Amino acid sequence: MRTKKTTRAAQYAALAAYLVFLAFPFLWLISTAFKPARELGSLHPTWIPKDPTLENFRQAFDEQPLLQAAGNSLIAALSASLIAVVIATPMAYVMARHRNRVSKAATGWVVISQAFPFVLIIIPLFLILKNLHLINSLLGLIMVYVVWSLPFALWMLVGYVRAVPAELEEAAAVDGASKVRTFVSVVAPLLAPGIVATAMFAFITAWNEFFFALVLLKTPEKQTLPVILNRFIGTEGVADLGPLAAAAFLATIPSLVIFAIIQKRITGGMLAGAVKA
Amino acid sequence: MTLATATKRSAKKRAPGPGRTDHGAWFLVLPALIPILILSVGPLLYGIALAFTDSQSGRTEPTQWVGVLNFQDLLHDTLFWDSFRIGLLWAFGVTVPQFFLALGLALLLNQPLRMRWLARALAIIPWAMPEVVVGIMWRLVYHPDAGVLNETLSNFGLGEGKDWLTGTATALFAVIVVGVWAGMPQTTVALLAGLQNTPRELHEAAAMDGAGAWRRFRTVTWPAIKPIALAITALNFIWNFNSFALVYVLTQGGPGGRTRLPMLFAYEEAFRYGQFGYAAAMGCVMVAVISVILAFYLVGRLKGGDEA
């Protein structure tokens, strides 16, 4: 009985250590975002701002085109996630229900694509998009995001399709419905919650993406939020820490909100799905 | 469910509908297949081909095949091998602690503890954050004057004004800590899902037999989560080896190349110096290494399958 108690105590101590490790950088970010310049310059920074201010947020919007960048991110992430689920859902259905050559190859591609070093495909993509005059264009970026988010979208959706009872489709087949018809009127509606979760996940990954955007977008008017945030660092001085923290904090909020909504749904489907490659 | 699928499959085999079913399947697959072929498989092959050319940006004369010249140059490029070594150090340095920390957290979260929900919620934050923000956040933590780390350390009389990210001795270690922090949640969630699929009765039976905690872990828990643990570790290693954004934001590869991961090196080579062919060859070498790792993982998994 006593050993049980000490075990519990040790477990709580370990959990507390984890909580501190996980939380402290984020708390520090928030604290920095609300500190006035005077406190940021002090040699002994404090956890809680003595004189909390919104000045950093105002200054952040002055220094960089944050609103425009957020708009660009929104357009890219929204379009890419919608297109990705619209084209991935039928394919995921085939992959989950049919063991033919196409679905096997697709499954293999999903696995292998996790291992791509992106530099190997970004160079050719850069050349291709350049020839199509799609460098420094959101359209080019969206095309890349669609394909980039397909592997994990397929992965998640295949899981959701498997959870739909096959009897329903058999019944439709008996009634003489075609494959496409069965898919559209029987399977797709049942998949709706899974499709929404997948789209939200694709949205977050595109919203957060940095590498492709860094390579493909050249001018500040076209750049997405992560690229603009990175520009803050170039001009970093002690005085700029506040606006930097404020902008970084703001950029996180959409992802955190969406993640909080879909968190329960993704844990199952996400086991090996791509996250941040 | 399994039964239904089985019946369905055998039914399909018995009635090989001529064409119609397959046409339907093609119709469903094509919308995704075409973009995949054009924007993923195509560029990948194109990228491999580029590795055998002298392709450069902004050059007027046409690109030529140069055979294995790029690879020969790579062989003698000490900077590349430095970055390669750093990439492996980083990938090991992140993946191994990440796994053990995540396993510990997953085991804790699987216990009926009170603050569990909070830990779960917090574990999500690094996962949902843009890598650029994670990088910025840790720059603030590591900041020599305004950072919380030095302030905390100096309270214990240590590390006054230390610049973690620009010190040659500390930079790699500092970015590895960030890598562990950023990737721990996914690993935790994966392992937790594995733990929750472990039958409780097995644990209870083992406890009845008087097995201690370590024995129960070894004989019941570990076999149940081993496949997931192997898969997530192999994937983590590959993702870490290929990572870019986090370290780019934290150090840009500095100081003096101490944190220049292969991806950062290849990025600079391609998009700062315009050496497309050479950078593509680096990508090919990275693919080769990753394939070896994947092969190890697959062999490990097959062996695991034999034991089970």
C-alpha cells in the first residue's frame, strides 16, 4: 500500500516536470509579447510583465505586412486543403476497398513520400513553375501544397473509409448502383466528419508551412505568414523582440484553435500519417 | 466488419465484372493520381535526372549531362560531409531522447492521474505550432540577455549572459533540445494510442502472477506497442534528418556551419548559389541514406512479425 503511494507521488512529480518542459517556452512567448520595451531591455527579465501592453502588437503590424501575409496564408491554406480532400476522398475510398495495382502503388507512394528530402523535388518544381510563370504566385504554391498534403490526407481518409461498414455499399450494389454512385450517395455522406477533420489538418499544415513558401514566394506582398515572420528575425535587435513575439503568438492562434477542435479525431488516424516532414 | 470485408472480397472475385467496376475505380482515382504524377512523381524523377547535369540558375548556355561528376565532387566536398555528419548527429540526438521522453509521458498519461488533461492539452501545442514560431519562441528563451534560460540559470549562479545559439560549443545541443521539444507530442500521441489498445486484462493477469512493474512493461506493454514504437522512431529519424525550418529559423546553420543540416546546405547550394545540379545530387545521396534506414526498419518489422 505504501509503495503504491510513493509510486503515485513519483508519477505526479514526473508529470509536473513534463508540464513545465512543455509549457515554459510558450508561456515565455506570451509573456514577451505583452512586455513593454523597457522591460525587455532589462537585464533581469521577469515571468510576468509588470506593465503589460498591447504596444508590441501594434508595432508588429507597422513593421511587417502581417494582415496581408495572413490573407495570403489563408487563401493558400484554404484552397489547398479543400482541393486536397476533394480529390483525395475518392482515391482513399478505392485504396481502402480495392486491392488492385493502383491502390497498392498509391499506398506505396504514400509511405515513400514521407521520406522525400524536399530539396530533391523543390528544385525541379521550381524550374517547372518558373517555366509556367508561377514563381511568386499563390497559385503555384497552392498546387505544391495540394500534392504535398495528399499523402497524409489519403492516410487519414483510408482509416475513416475502413470504419464505414461495407454492408451498406453491398446493399447499394445489389440495388444496381455504380461504383461512383455508391461512393457519392452512400459512402461520402458517412465520411463527412472524417473529411472535415482531414481538411482541417491539411489547412494547419499549409498554414504552418515554410520551406516551399520560402523558395517559391519572392516579394513581401505575396509571402505567407511564416515567411514574413522569418523576415522579422533578419532585423532583430533587443527592441524588436516584443513585436516579434507578438506576431509569432498571433500566427499560432488559428492552428491552436483548429487543433483543439479536431484533436480527438486525429489521434487515431494520425499514427503514421505525415505531420511535419 | 472483418467478416463483411472478407465476403465482399470473395464475392468480387467470383464475379469479375468486365470493365465496368474498374472504370468506376479509375474515375475515382484519377483526380488525385494526375496531380500526384505531375507534381510529385514527375519532379522526383526530374530531380534525380538533374543530379547528372550541370544545371545552374540564370545560365544562358544549355544544361548538359555531366554523368557522375556532381557525385565525384560531393565525395570530395568536406563541407557536405560535415553537414552530413551534423545531420546524423542531429537526427540521433533528437530521435532517441524524443522517444524515451515520449514513452515516459505516454505511460504517465495512461495512468489515472489528475492533471492528465492539462498535459494532453499542452502536448498539442508544439504540434500545432508553425515551425517558424517554434524557432522564434526558442530564440526568445535562449536570448542571452532577455531570455528566460539564462535568467533561471543565473538564479543558480550559472550561465550568465551565455549565448546558446551562437556559441560553437552549445549551438548543436541547443537546437537538438528544441527538436526534441517540437517533435515529442506526435510520438507521445502515437505511443499513447498503442498503450490504449493494450488489453487491460493482460496487465491484471501479470500483476496477479506477482510480476513487478518492469517485468509487466517488458512482457505485456512493450510487445503491444513495439510495432508503433518502431514505425514512429524510423519516421522520426527520417523527418529529423530531412528537417529544415526549425534550424533555419534558429541559427541559419551557424555558427560557422555547426548546425548546417544537409537540407540547409542543399538549400543554400540551390537557391543562394544557383547550383541546381549539385544540390540535386545532394538530395540523391540523402535519399540513398534514408533508403538504408527504411530497409533496416522493414527488416526489424519483419523479424518482429516472426516473433509474434
